Amino acid sequence: MSLMEFDDALVAFDPVLGLEVHVELNTASKMFCGCANAFGAEPNTQTCPVCLGLPGSLPVVNARAIESAIRIGLALNCDIAQWCRFARKNYFYPDMTKDFQTSQYDEPIAFDGFVDLEVDGEVFHIEIERAHMEEDAGKLVHSGFTGRIGDADYSLVDYNRAGTPLIEIVTRPIRGTGAKAPQVAKAYVSYLRDLMLALGVSDVRMEQGSLRCDANVSLMPKGETELGLRTETKNVNSLRSIERALNYEIRRQAALLAEGGRVHQETRHWHEEGYTTPGRSKEQAEDYRYFPEPDLVPVAPSREWVEQLRGTLPEVPAVRRARLQETWGFTDLEMQDAVNGGALDVIEATVAAGATPQSARKWWLTELARRANEAGVELAELAITPSQVAAVQALVDAGTVNDKLARQVIEGVLAGEGTPAEVVGARGLAVVSDDGALTAAVERAIEANPDVAERIREGKLAAAGALIGAVMRDMRGQADAARVRELILARLG
Amino acid sequence: MSALLRAGATELAGLIASGEVSAREVTAAHLDQIAAVDDRVKAFLHVDGERALASADAVDAKRAAGEKLGPLAGVPLAMKDIFTMQGAPTTCGSRILEGWMPPYNSTITDKLLAADVIVLGKTNMDEFAMGSSTENSGYFATHNPWDNALIPGGSGGGSAAALAAFEAPLAIGTDTGGSIRQPASVTGTVGVKPTYGGTSRYGVVAMASSLDTPGPCARNVRDAALLHSVIGGWDPRDSTSINAPLPDLLGAVERADVAGMRIGVVTEFGGEGYQPGVEQRFSEALAVLEQLGAQIVEVSCPNFEYALAAYYLIMPSEVSSNLARFDAMRYGLRVGDDGVNSVEEVMNLTRGAGFGAEAKRRIIIGTYALSSGYYDAYYGSAQKVRTLIKRDFDAAFDKVDVLVSPTTPTTAFPIGERVDDPLAMYKADLCTIPSNLAGNCALSLPVGLSPDNGLPVGFQVMAPVLADDRLYRIGAALEAELNRNWGASLLDQFADSPAGAYLNVGSIR
């Protein structure tokens, strides 16, 4: 396969993108039946007559899925249909229990939206054509070395996934991205991922397939306005792959066109090794014989409900980030660490409970990040609340504990020993600043280290550190180091 | 014994509840009747006597223990083989589902069992309810008890024949274009297509989802109302079911009064293609209603003329999609799975072998009608006609309380007569189809024997959506008056006649 250098391709052609993103909703039950909607169960254990498509069974729409669809639509600045229907997409395939997919066709629940993306300081306006509801199919597992259907001796099918609620979000053709096309695509999917997380409607785990992107791209010779023939690349399972796959397709198509060839309108399969191969040809468009699903009554969300749902929308993640960074005064690097560490929510809550942004950041991204990592859980799943973290910091600020003791307090809270104050009490962790006890300890330290004491008397103040260390050991760390220093210097000075 | 067979469901339920007869006696009598006559009638695809008797014993035990009995406790019923019931095969009259044992009950099955009904077995039908004669069954044809050389109607010919042969006092069917009413008409029984959405479709194998309507079949109007009140009502498992209370159907039967009611005769249904004897009995029934105080007026429904054409686009379109799932992958027949054939080849071979000619015809028509480029002209236009037919009904019901017509243009025709002429077969549903397209309710009851050939003639009453009670009010009034005039119901007269002697249900005279 000949490829043109990416930069050369962009001199000759303008890429046009079209992105179709499937989001698996995290509703408790499936789209049309009461079966659990969960990833990873034993094959065919989450099925019933409805999702198995048994003769006579009928679907009933999951109201929660409609709610999620509307919230997604609103978050993408879409109009929400006053009235819409499901449709049947008819085709035969063994992973389809009814041999039709219940989807939406010309009446999507959400349409005509947009998102604005910033890529390297440049803003791209991405138009959303539609966001529609549909059900997922079962999962085929093919035997044999290649794992592809043509080479298999037999195939197994798991219908646990059949009937999983999906939202398909489709863009209008995205023009004018030039050399940034692959980055824009990546940024778009990343934006959607963050948005779905903020909405709480999906796990959006690309590696598990709960967010899938089909990337369409075509090339237009510079100066022309008519769209070229496009390819649709599937199996793009990470943000990085989106960028790489589009980069590859642009270079491949450019080489083809430059040699006077033509692009086949087809589905292509992305391989992590860095190339695409042709899949199903779309030259003869399959006729899905769509018609309105007669087993389901139309969906007609009331305007009151839609407005109520609009009120539940979270702040757009990118906007929220900018706002928090400004409020907190974080550097770009600090902000990036907080975002990547998944710590925005907990830092925000800790600050709200009275801690300074820097102290909240310090605890969540060091001590607590380490412990979450060890336990293999998310920060929010740790057995300590943001207000408890703020309370620990307050103890430090008040001089009740020092940094080292504070870590022990956190350990106690995580171990279920109570609130930070209770842990301090129960473990006897408070710093001793009672001069009587400290003076006695200083005396013992001078007695035990006469040569060190002598050096200090001679004015070598740096030697005081050794005595402070001895006092701290004597006091099992619970001494106010600054006060100890003062006492030593007063005694020997 | 014969008295138990002649008795209706209401009567049997009373006898069993009062302890005059046991549910076992009643069930055994009907199983014996099936054993005696079903070789000739062939109403049943599957009979489970052991299970029926066990259910009957359970009812008797319940009664002995003083527990509350269901409204149809101990009453036997014949179930069209399109309703799923655990422990019984469901074939829909198709070879492609031969041996399939559904792992779940239809909502109506659950309601029947909760009412303590005794299910005798599953009745024969045209394959996937596609036909008007039961000749399209993948297994065998059912014979009309009135004359075994004639068709019993379809698709629910098995259920209707079981009633007319005194094999069961109750049956249930499904009506997509007339599959309850037309068999009722040609067998001298009563059949009701409830309001669409008034009876649950959950667990009823779909032919055409927007038209299929389960409903009651019986030998008299009261029994139909009783069964309808048991199986009807909202079902959260059927999205198209209507969340509204069922009208008081038994109250309507009690009332049985038509004085002052406005009854509209559909002027489009009559004339060419209608058997003179059918039209004669229909007119006489109108005269009876008028004499009972109803006001008879003529009403034109101009778009009914296009109902058959619209139906034969919408129905096959839905069929082509609903029947896709029979692909040999998960249940039912599998042909050609030799380790060499591909998945697609096995699907093709299975569907080729498992579906009969009529099912294939409709799958092909429907696939064509939904194809891109043809959709608007066929499916799209048909849906517009459907809207026009609904408007005809709405306009008519502004003027009259119910509409009436013959149920079907002719009496029962000979087996084999129309098998090679699909269009002639389709015309049997000319008068019944509009109510399926509009979703309103309709009933057929016998109003006499055609003077041409001595065979039963059916009279159809059509009422607005959710006004099912009107069907029963008029049906009960007309039935009572006719029976008074005749001295006995048509079926009782037939059973008493030499032609009905083979049914061996004694004499009521």
C-alpha cells in the first residue's frame, strides 16, 4: 500500500470528516426489557424472551434511556423532538435476535446541535446532525487463529449485549480542519467522552466498547467543493487510534487519488499495528427497509420534562476546567495533573469544605492518590470524604499535628477509626507544645549528647538539628519542632 | 355427558362452582368428544389430556378446600396455536416452528390460568395466521363441522371448528384481518375482535403487529363477553396496549337493549360478490333490530373500497420483518447444517423448507413494498389510505352508534376451491379488514342459515375504539330475539339434525 507523506497530502487535498460515535448507556436495565445492563457477566446469563427476540415477545421502552438520550441531546445543543418513533432496520445476522435492529431512522430524538472545540488555540465548530436511540446486537466470537468470521470453524454468540441501550451521535461533514483533521477528530471524541462522564450517562470505556467511534473521511482536491468518496474506519478503540487511523487514511487516499485511482466507498478495519484493511464494501448500498416500529408507541417527551432535564445538565467540562483553574490559581501543569488524576470533583469539594486549593491538591494528588492506587480504586471511592481531608488540613494549620502526623491521621480515617479529630484522640497523635514536657526532653537530649551540646554552645547552630531529632524521637514525633528548637537555643545560647 | 358438551361456558362455570359437576367430569367429557370427532374435524394440533385433567383436579381441590375460584374455573378452552404457553408446543401452524416449546407464557395465557380455565390444547390455524380457510396450515386442513368438505374459515379455523363440534365451549383466537370473525361467521359461532390494544399481544406470535388483536370465541354472546372480560385489559409488557379500564361487557349483555340505538349499514358492503342468501339473512336481522327499537340508517364509508389493497401492503410489510427471526439460529427448524454450508446458506435452506407458499408470498410482497424507491408508493400510500379509513369510521360514528355489515360475503366454501386463487381467498376478509386498519372493535354472530345452501351466515357489528360494550349490548339483544324465534340456537339445531348426528351430543328437544 503506497502512502503519501501527510504534509504533502494536505498540500493537495482538503480532508472532510464525518464522525459517528456510539455511546452505551449505563442504565440499570436494557433498552427494551428488564435484563441487567452490565458488562462482563457469564455469556447468555443476562437474557430474557424479549432481548432473545423469542416469538411473541414485545419490547417496552426504558424511560431512563429516553431521559439519558434527551440529556445528551440537550448537552449537544440539539433540538429535542416533540414526537418521534423507533424504526426497524432489517437485515439478517446471527448476532441479531430478531433479524432487525430497533433503531431510529428519520425521526431522531435529538437533532441540529453543535459543539465548539478548541484545538491548539483554534476553535472548530462541529455541527451535530442527530443523536438517536437504538439497541446493541449480541456479540459473536469466532473460533480460529484470525478471529474473523470467514476463517472460523464455528462461532459462538453471547446475547448479554443484545438490547443494550445505545445513543448514536452523528456529525454533519466537518470541513476546514486541514492538517488538524486527525487532532480535531480526537478532540471531538475526547470532548464527548468527558461530556458523557459529566452527564453520568455512560462509563465511556473505549477499550470495553462502551464508546465507539466510526471515523469517516474523504479528500477533496484543493479548490473543489464537491465531496469525494469516503471510507468509514471501524475498530478504532482509543483516542490515539482515532488520530492515527485518520492520519493513515488521509495518506492512503491521497496516494490513490494522486495516482489517478479512485477511493472505494467502503468500511475499513483499523489495526493497532498502524494500517487499515478493507471490510464490507458499500458500493451496493444495503437496503435496510426501514419502517416505523409497530410494536412501540411513539415517544413524545413533554416540554416541561425536557426543560426539567435541561436544569440537570452539568457545566460543559471544558468550561468548568477553565473556571476552576482560574479560581484555584493552578498552573497549567498543576491543572493537567488534577484532570488526569481524576481529582477535580474531590478537590472542589475539599476547597468547599474550607481547605485552600493548594492544600487540597497536595493531599489528593500525593498521599491519597498513592493510597487509591494501592487499593486499585478511584479517589472518590476512598473511605475518606473531602470534608475530612479539609479537617485534616485544618489540624495541620492549627499546629495540632504536623505533616507526618497528618498522614497517620489519614491512615486512621481510612482504617475506619473515625473522624480526623477522633483519630488524633484515639491514637494520641497531637503535637506536644507543653514546655514542661519538652524542656525535660531537651535536658535528656543534652545529657545524652554532650559533644553536640558543646558545639552549639560554641555557636555552631546547625548542630541543633541533631538535638531536635533526638527530642523528636524521645517524643515519638509528637513534638512541635519549632518550639523544640527555640528551647534548645535558649538553654545553650 | 352430552348435556355438559351442549352447555355454554357461563353455565358450566356455575355448575362447577356450585358443585353440581366436577371440573374433572367436564374436562373428561370434552377430551372424550375430541377423541370421538377430531379425526373428522381436525381442529387440534396438540391436545394434552393429562395436563388438562390435572388442572381440572386442581380446580376441584381448590373448591373442596373452600378457596376462591376464578371466574371461569373448570371451563375448558381451546387455544389457537399462536399463544405461548409453557409446557405446550407453539407452532403457529408452521413447520418452521415444529417442536418449539416456549419458555414463557403469553399474558393472555397467564390471565386464563389465573381464571382457572382448563386449556385442552392448541388449535390448528393457517400458517402464522395467514389465510381464510386453515388450508395454509403446515400440518393439515381443518374441516367445517357443518360439512366436512367445507373450510372452517381462517386463520382461526381450528378454534371455531372446536366450538362448532362441541369439543370446547370457549376458544381464543387472533384477528389481524378477520381471523376470528370470518371463521365464526362460517361455523355459526360468535367471535369478537376487541379494540386494538384492549387485549395484550405479549406472547402472541406476531403476524402484523399493528393489526393483530387477540380475542374471544364462543358459542354465544354472553360467553364471549365473559371470556373477553377475563383476557382483556392493560398490559405493561405490551407498549401498544391501552391503559384504560375495560368497559362493563357483562353489564352490556345484561342490558341487551337496542331501543333508540342508531345502527348504520355500510352501503359499500353488498351487491356484486355477495351471496344472495347472505344478503337476505343480513336484511332480516336488520329488520329484527328495527323491530326491537333500533334506528337503521345507511352510511357510506367511501374509502373502505381501498381497505383490502392497503391491508395487503401494510400487513405483508410487517410480516416480512416479523418473520425474519425464524432463521434457524436459536430455535425451531434447522436445515442444511452439515458443517459445510455457511450461516447464510443454512438460513436460506431452512426458510425455504420451513415456510409455506402463502408465508413466502407475503414475505416477498412485504420486502418489495418496503424497498427503497418503492416505500413511498406502496407502504407510504397504504398508510395514508389507513388514515382515510379511520376518518371514515370517525365520521360514521359521529352519526351512528355502531356500523353493521355481513361478516363475510359468502358462506363456507369447499376445501380446495380458492387455494390457487389468492385474490378470491383474500376477498373473504373484505368486510372485516377495515376495523383492523382503524383499530376499532367488531363482533360476528350467526343470524341464520343461507337459503341457498343451509349454511350459517354471520352478522358483523362494528363499534368505536374502547366501545366494546356496544358490541355485546347489540349482539345479546339480537341473539336473544333470534333464538326466541328459532326455538334453539343454530348450532343446537344443527346438532339435532341428521347432518350433525356424528357429533353425538344428544338431542335438546
